[in-house]
Amino acid sequence: MEKRDNRRKRIRVTLSAEPGSIRAFTGDLSYNGLFVVSAKVLPPGTRIRLQVHTKEGVALGVGVVRWARRVPMEVMRDIKGGMGVEFTWISAELKKFIDGNMG
């Protein structure tokens, strides 16, 4: 059973999909994917390109939205809205970043 680290770091991400992009944050990042905290969500099945903003620069990934939960901005503090994204490819830079932030 995978043991999750409860220390979450706020990491800036940019998602690109047609017709535009979403700037958001994640604190839940693994080799399999990430949770994107955002009031704006994309439909499940949407293929996206990701830019994870690190101290060293931008690390790239590609993924698919697996689930989405739309939450009004007024309640985002109490109920996290956003998307679960499964990676289909991650760059060596993103793998290295995840290595350094898991544990």
C-alpha cells in the first residue's frame, strides 16, 4: 500500500489544451499524475500538455484528465475543485523534480 506524504507543497502549473491554457497550482504530484486545484476544469478525456514551474525552470509532461470537480470560487477555500490528471509522458526534468519532492 502506498503511503502518502502529508506535507503538500504548492507548485505552479500551466495546462495547455485546445482552445487555451489554465494557470493553476498543485500540491499533489506523483509519477502517475497530479491534482490540479482550479475553478476552471476541463472535461474528462481531454489530452493536455503540462508545464510544471520549478526552481530550475519548467519541466514538461503530457497527460489526460481523468476526473474533474467544478466548484464555485466562493467555496474553493473549503472544498477543493479541480482535476485529476494521469501522466502519459513526463520529461527527465519532471521525473527529477518528482524524485526530489517525494519524501
